[in-house]
Amino acid sequence: MSIPGPSSPDGALTRPPYCLEAGEPTPGLSDTSPDEGLIEDLTIEDKAVEQLAEGLLSHYLPDLQRSKQALQELTQNQVVLLDTLEQEISKFKECHSMLDINALFAEAKHYHAKLVNIRKEMLMLHEKTSKLKKRALKLQQKRQKEELEREQQREKEFEREKQLTARPAKRT
């Protein structure tokens, strides 16, 4: 398998390091000393990292910024929805309390009607008792009059009997 050379003219790798064929020397490493050429490789790797980071950022940053903007809009919409929901909940509570108030008014109307009926009954009972008292008074007066007449009749009869009883004649 043939892979192009390990480095480009500016020193950056043209292929990933894991694609090395057997027997090829690892770029940046030599047989003589492990520290030799390390600084050069680090600068090349730093440049590559910088370029890769810039490429990655330039590729994903616009999408991330759009996503950030969309998330901010969603958050604002959620706040608006929460406020609207709170207003609707308060309206529902007001409606519920209005239902309670309406129920109380209906109950008050029911009890008012009961009181009116009780009052009518009391007035009717008062009238009946007044009539009964008048009738009882008249009956009592009539009985007393009858008793008085009977008593007077007895006295008259007693007087009459007294006069009718024999009296001894006076001697003159």
C-alpha cells in the first residue's frame, strides 16, 4: 500500500500518524536522540492544532451561534408563556371564586325565601291567635253574662220563694 510522504512542504502532516506503514520512521522522532527535533514538532503540531481549531470553530461556530440565538428566543418565549399561564391561572381562580360567590348568593336567596315563608307563616299564626283570643274573650264574656243572668235568676227565684213561703200573720 502506498501512502504519500509524511509531511508537506510547510512541515505539517498530510495524513494522520496512525496511517504509517511498517518500517517508516515516526515523524518527529529520530534514532539518535528522543529530544532531538521535539521543539520543531511541537510548533508544527501547535500550528496544526491552531488550524484545526480555527477550522473547527469556523465550521461549528455559526451553527452554535444560531443555536444560542434560538435558545434565547425559546427562553424568552417560555417566559412569555409562563406569564400568560400565570394570568390564565389567576383568571381561572377568579372564575372559581366567582362560582363560589354565585353559590353563596344562590344559597342566600334560598334562605331569604325560607325566611319570607316563615315570616308569612308567623303573620298568619299571629292573625289566627288574635282571632282566637277575641273569640275566647267573647266566649268568656258571654259565659260570665250567662252566669250573671243565672245568678240573678236564682236570686229572683229565691226572693219569689221567700215571698211565697208562709209567714205567720201578725196579730193585730
